[in-house]
Amino acid sequence: MCGIVGIYYKNKDLNKYLGTMLASMLVQMSERGPDSAGVAVYRNSVDPPSTKLTLYAADDDYDWHRLRSLLAEAFSANVEIEIRVSHCVVTTTAPLPELRIWLDSNCTDLRIMSAGSTIEIYKEKGTPREFVERFALHDFQGSHALGHTRMATESAITTQHSHPFSTGLDLCLVHNGSLSNHNRLRERLQGEGIEFQTDNDSEVAAGYLMWQLHQGASLEQALTCAIRDLDGFYTFAVGTRNGFAVLRDPIACKPAVMAENEDWVAIASEFRAIAQLPGVEQATVWEPAPATVYSWGEE
């Protein structure tokens, strides 16, 4: 099962409505994924040398302000935080590689959900409606976003196993379906230096795309290679700093529908999610073809 939603604004005047539209789409996918929900939101871009990290703590009462002070002292860097329930967006001028090492050594109870200049990932156990209300999703503004509702069939119902999975700077993946060769592929990617936090097959797909990009492939080339290397039934939606891409496997048995008008382009596992969007009456609606990469925005 599982449900995928995504929207990308071509008309940036609509950015202020991103959270409202994303929330309505996500709730429509509740029956497809009642176990957990998550979103990757692209907003509030920062300029180099600053970086944004979304961190997760299992304890809702985690002392994020203490973390801010420790980071500022350790790196003699500017550190800003934005707390949202169990997650915190940390914006800092500290070098990202050193920052990752410091967090791994000093904050073993934290998980890095995303890193980059624009992306923020939030995900949690519970129904999509509970997620929307808990994280005040309606308040978000931004250029584009992906969302996922999960029905756990192959791994545990935990926050870490939930989607989206971050796959490099400002890159993420949501997935409906299952992969049959993910265990062998995980071992191969680990040999290439890719690290995984869970046994979820979707994280393997995310790691595969990151590996391809590190080899110099474009996102479209990486997804085209995925058709050859990933066995299974799937619909992928991949977020980037400037847009998103969609791919279905060669058989395309997992449902997906897309729509586009002059203001936005959207994807969902079922049309009822897209039917919530203003201007859908003027949109072109279609089912994405098998083994075909669709992308919007700048790569």
C-alpha cells in the first residue's frame, strides 16, 4: 500500500499555500498508510557557508537549546534552531563533515533526517491526520514538497523506518512498493561507503540514487539506471533543491496519477488527493508511463 503525494509550484506566488495544500493531500492518503507519515519541505533556503540540518530526538522534551550552545562553542560558529515537536532544524556555518562527526560522537540519541540548503524532513509514527495537526503542517510555506503515508509491511513501525529518506544534500525519496533485491544491493552499496540507518528497502533505493549521483550521473541518468538495477514494483518520487522527479517500474502496477496546470504540478497515489487542489479543473491529468522519468524544476 502506502501513499505518495507531491506538489511543485511553477507560480511562486502560491508558495504561501504549500502547507495547506500538502496537508489536504496527505490526509487523503490516510487509508493507504495509517502507520506513519512524513514530508520533505523545501523552504527558507540558506546561502553558503550556512547549512540546514533537520535533527530528530525520540524525546519530545529534548534540550535543543543546550545543543545549540554546545555547537556554537565547539565550532565557534553561528547556530540558529527552529524546534518543531520531536524535530529541530539547525542552521549553522559550521562545516558539515565536521558537524556530522561531532554529532555522531556527542549526540548518539539524535538522528540526522536531512541536510542541505533548503530541505527539511519531518516524519513520525501515527496517522496522517495526527501528523498534520501535531506538526502544524498548514503553517508551512515553500516552493515544493513531497509527502508519504506508510503501511508497514516489511519493516518496523518506527520514525526511522518512515519516509522520506534523505539521500544526500537537499535530496530525498518517497516510495510506494517493494524491492526484491535490496539486501544484495545494500551490501554492494555499503562496500562503496554508503551508510544506512534502517533495514527498509526504500532507504536502499535512496542510497542507490546518492551513489549514482556521486559517480557523476545526473538525476535523470540515475533514475534511468535504477530501472536496470532495482528489481521490484515501485513508484518513486524524488525531491531535489529545485524540483522533483517521478519514476515507475517497467510493469507499473503501483498506482500513480499526475496533474499539471500553469501554476503547479502534482503527483499522488490516487486522484482524490489531487482533487483537493485549487485549479485542478484546468489541469491536464494523466497516469505516468512505466519506466519513464518525469522531472520538473532545475536539476
